[in-house]
Amino acid sequence: MVSPISPANRKADIKSATGPGRPKDLSKRASILEAAKRLFAREGFAGVSMDQIAAEAGVSKLTVYSHFGDKEALFRAAIQAKCEEMLPQDLFQLELRGSLRNQLKAIATAFFALITSDEAISTHRMMLTPGNTDDTLKRIFWEAGPQRTHDAFSAFLQARVDNRELDIPDVRRASEQFFTLIKGELHGRMMCGLCDKPARGDVSSHIDATVDMFLRAYGPR
């Protein structure tokens, strides 16, 4: 059994292990993040210890603390990593080739795949279970996941408005509407365990219809 490390000793050990200016091992960081994503999704925040994450990643607990500082910071990083993996920032870049409709479809498809992934469904259920998480953890989750996505998409919409490709009086509200429509009833049913993942053709039809509705609502007058 690994003995607990006091906060004071942990900081001293981390300082001596990393040294001033010493670069951290990026492969170990990636392994820690992968382990954290799996364990937090499967066991919930409270059900996972830093010892478990270290063991799953094949590193020492000292290494985990060296990279992330504490469990909440690691949880935030794990949520961000999952979002960036499935909704990469370049999806929101205007420089991408293709029509506005196709770019909206690409964003919608990636978002739907993210929210219906096993990890996302498990994490959302954890957040909604009374007593599982406190307000601080809920805020961390929101800022690292949904807020990041809304901010990126709002900036994307504003740029399209500036280019006169869209006519949107409130881009923040439009962003919320877009992602709510993409979730649809299906996401709620999956959250309740009433259905499995839909067929690819059904997802494609749902996304096509939603993007067309969005463009009819906010296309140039």
C-alpha cells in the first residue's frame, strides 16, 4: 500500500524530482490523461484515487502530481483532452475549405459523436447524480467541456456574421440553440438508458435536418 503524501512533502518532492526548468515527459502526461479519462468515466470523480490513476498509467503517484498538481486539475485536463480529441479546435477555423453548411455538419457530427460516447454519457450521469459531485466540480466540468465548445462556436458564428454569411442578432444564444438541437431527444433517451447508439444513417439524417433548420433561421435576409 502506498503511504499518503502530505501537501508540504508533496511539493518538496515534486520540486526535487522535476528541478527548475526541467521539461516534463510528454508521453507520461499522455498516459496519465488516458488513464484519468477511462477511470473518471467508469468510476466517477469520488470513486477514483490518484493511486489508481498512477497505477493505470504505469507511473508513480509523484509523477501524476508533478504533471497536474491535484485531482481537480487532472479532472479538468481529462475533460479538456476528451473534448479536444473529438472536437479539435481546427473544426472552428474559417480557413477550412468547403461550404458553411458542410462546416456546420462537420461540427455537428463531431459534437454528436462526443456527447454520445460512453465516456461522455457516464460523466454526464455522474454529474446529475445527487451527492456525487459538489458545485466546484460541476463548474470545472462545465468550463472545461461545454463552455469551451460554446466559446469556440460563438466565435465561429460571429466571424460568419461579420462575413455576411449569417444574420444572427445574438451569437451566444444561437450557439446554445444549435447544440441543443443537435442533442435532440435521442441524447436524453440515451442518458436514461432507454436506447443504444443510433445507426449512422439515422445520425446523418438528424444532423442534415438540424443544420438546414439552423441555416433557414439565420441565413442572410
